[in-house]
Amino acid sequence: MAGNITALEYEGGVVAIDSGMVRPQMAACYLLETDTAVAVVEAGNNDSAGRILKVLTSRGRQPEEVSHVIVTHVHLDHAGGAGKLMQKLPNARLVVHPRGVRHMTDPSRLEASARTVYGDEKFDEMYGTLLPVPEDRVLVMEEGSSLTVGKRELSFIDTPGHARHHFCVWDEQTAGWFTGDTFGISYRELDTENGPFIFPTSTPIQFDPPALVSSVRRMMEKAPRNMYLTHFGRVQDVQRLSKELINGVEHFAVLGERFDAHENRQQEIQTAMMKWLMERARGHGVTCSDDTLREIFMGDVVLNTQGIEFWLDRGRQRDT
Ligand SMILES: [Zn+2]
């Protein structure tokens, strides 16, 4: 057993591990198990390495069996712990998007940019020191390329919209995507008899609504049965969720444009987004108190608003 670390086992050798960030079941890392090798998808932060190792060994597997650590993109809740984790997995290669490579081999710019988003105090608390990954241990996955883990075939597509250094990983065996942040956020604490609740994440600094909608549509072309979200865990009912997610992305763009010229733009987008999320959650049948619901959404509302503002000020120029 892995102590009190949440590890959810799904069919087909997929295990979601709580990476231990912020609050329970906020962010996941995954094990992808085969007879002869194991892949880890998402590295979490520096503290996640110990949790991943603990769950891995509790399942009778050894660190030496891990052949790949795959990070969907280099935002720090996904890749901040990559350097530390790679030190503990001697035979693994780090698999990353072409635009993410330089940030993994030299995380100094990534760290500086994240400090401007989170502030020093929160950054130190959440991420500590980012460790570089040696260049010869990095494997770059271009659009359309594939990778074999044991006998398992994984393929990669470029999925801009949340970030331009983002790919998603198709697992043929379970007809599932490892979605990173491209397929939004679905916290298990908001599950109701109506199923999972979903909303987009527009974290700074490369939110691009039309690109995100296209990426979601591309993923749906595979007729997936499973979506493995970093925030948090597996969801099914994929058709409904994809529609709600696309509506959400379009709504974020509308919110941004509605308040763009307002003096209190940031505050007004935050207030409107919180109201929209809470109304949707109530419509979905979520029954916890307003305070609890606000607490669940607050961190994402702040980050999403920052991301929308980056798009308003800089990102939209790319469309013209
Ligand atoms: Zn992200």
C-alpha cells in the first residue's frame, strides 16, 4: 500500500496518483503500466517524486523499469518536478514537446516567468528549486510521432490553445487521451448524479481560444472513450464534456472582450467568471455550500483571468 496517497486504478493499466499539490485531488500524475515497462505521465512538483515512487513500488514495480516520463507541457504543476523525478528513475527518458525542451534542460527562464505569475512566496512554497534535465536524457515528440512503452503504442499530437508547448498523448489500448490541460479541469469533488463537471483552464501566458477549440475537436476525432485529465483523473461521457468545454472556452473569450475596456477589468472578469462557474455547478446538481464552492474555484478563477488578460493584451495580435 502507498500510505494515504490517493491512487486510483483504472482499466488497462492506468493509475492516477495524487501529486500532492495544494489540496487533495487537485493535480494528478499517471502510471501507464505494461508487462515490461512503465511510463509516468506528468511529473507534478518536486514533492511529487516521492509520492510517485511510493505508489510505483507499492505496485511491485521498480524505478529501473520506468522507461519514460512524459510531460504534456512545461507548466510547473505538470513539469516542475521533472528534474527531481528523473534523478530517481535511472533508465527513463523525459518526453517533451519541441517548444518545451529548452525549459527542461535549463529551467531558469521558466522559473523566472512562473515567479511573476505566482509571486516569490507562493512559488517557493509550491515549487522550490527547479532542477535541469540532462540533454541526452530528453526525447522530443513532434506532431504525429509515436512511442512504444513495453508493448504499448502511444502517439502524440500538437495541441495549442492552453499553451503552445502542449501535446496530448493517445493511448490506443484504452482509447484514451492524456489531456494535460487541453481538455480542461474536472474536479472529482464536483461529481454529481449528472456525472463530471468540467470547465476550461486559460492559465497564462498562451491562452488562445480558437486554437484550444480546434485542439479539443481534433482529440474528439479519435472517438475517445477515456480522457485522463491532470486536474483530476479519468472522465468518460466525453461527448457531453467536449461540448461543455468548448462552450466554456468561447465564454471565456466573450468575458474578456466584454470587460476589455473597463477600468476594473481584472476584477470584473473574475467576478463574472466566478458567478458563471457557480451557476453552472448548481445547475449540474452540486450541493456543497457557496463558501466551499468559491474556495474550490478561486485559484482557477484568478489564474484563468490572468490568462485571459494576457490574451487580450498580447495573444489576439497573433490572430491578425
Ligand atoms: Zn497548464
